[in-house]
Amino acid sequence: MNIIILGPQGSGKGTQAKMLAEKFGLEYFEMGKILRDVAKENTHLGKLIHETINIKGLLVDNDTFREVFFKKLSETPEEKGILFEGVPRNEYQLEFFKEDSTEMNRKIDATIVINLPEKESIERLSKRRVCKENEHVLIIGKDIKGENEKCPKCGSEIHQRIDDTPARIKTRLGIYEKNTKPVIDYFRQKGILVEIDGRPSIEEVHQSILNKLKKLNE
Ligand SMILES: [Zn+2]
């Protein structure tokens, strides 16, 4: 089984993706994390990605993305299903996932989209921090009280990602809307799109994903 999960920033897609990957024994393929890991490497590619995402706060270009994506894909055993998070996020990346794509060679069984109103995305994301060592996601008011605490899970320093400031969030939400529309339309037309309301609690959203996946298989 191969599943794609999409959604705007702050929709909770990361949390849902982890829960699903665990439940179905899928390889968790998170492009954001994969790119951040490569950005730590002392290679030409690593430095390029570091500069793009950590310093400029931009998305990597298509060629770079493609290189990292297929390298990671080639490292995943063919018999193991994959849960793709945040990819394909535009028409260029969608080409990798189409059935005639010889590079991919995997059939997508379902594409889940978690919807969340913009106002709520911004509200959620401005409270999000991550720890420096392990990227544990911490929400102010829930996991930590304020900015100056250490990570309760590992004790390392916490910070706000450069792309989690309100201005950046707005820009990225706009890009998300525009770029993922053709992706969503494509999977809807294939009859494998699962649309989910991201506003309820984590457990409720998880349950509604499971219910809709089950229906899709009937
Ligand atoms: Zn931590």
C-alpha cells in the first residue's frame, strides 16, 4: 500500500502521517525532514539545500528536489509500502506519481487531503516550536509554557523554524493552495482522493481517515 498525505501547514498532516505509517507498517517519507537531513551533510548538495531552506527560507528548486527524492526512493525496499507526506506538492512533482512514470514504479492507493481554514493554520503554526537536536514538535500552551524552556522530551534548546513566522506562513499557504490544486484534481479524477476536515482533535481526524480509507477499499 502506498499513500499520499497532503494539507496546508498546521493541518496536522505530520502527526496523522506518523500514526498511519505506524498502523499500516509503511515507510514514512517526509520530504521536509529528508531535505533538512541532507542540508546537514557537508556536501555540495547539502550546502545548497542548507542555504535555500535554512538561510533564505525558500523551497528547493525542481532539479534538487528530484535528485533528493529519487535517491531516497531508491533506498526504500520495493516491497515496503510508503506514506508520502507533503509530496507531490505541485504539477512538476505530480509527474513522478503518474501511472506511466517509469521512475517511480509504485501504485498510489489513496491520496488524503487534510483541509484547514487559513486563519486556523496561522494560529496553530505561530505556536509551534521545534527542538534543535531532534526536531520534536512542541506547541506553546500545550507541550511547553513559553519560548525559553528546554525540550521536555530530550532537554535540547528550542527554536521557531524560519518558515513558521506569520508572514512566511501566509506566503506558503498561498503557494500551497495554488500549487496543489492540480495535484488534488488529478487524484480526485482517479477516484482515490480522501478529503478530511482537519479541525477536530487528532484522534477524531485519525478515525475519520481510517473510516474513509476503508470505504475507498469497499
Ligand atoms: Zn527534543
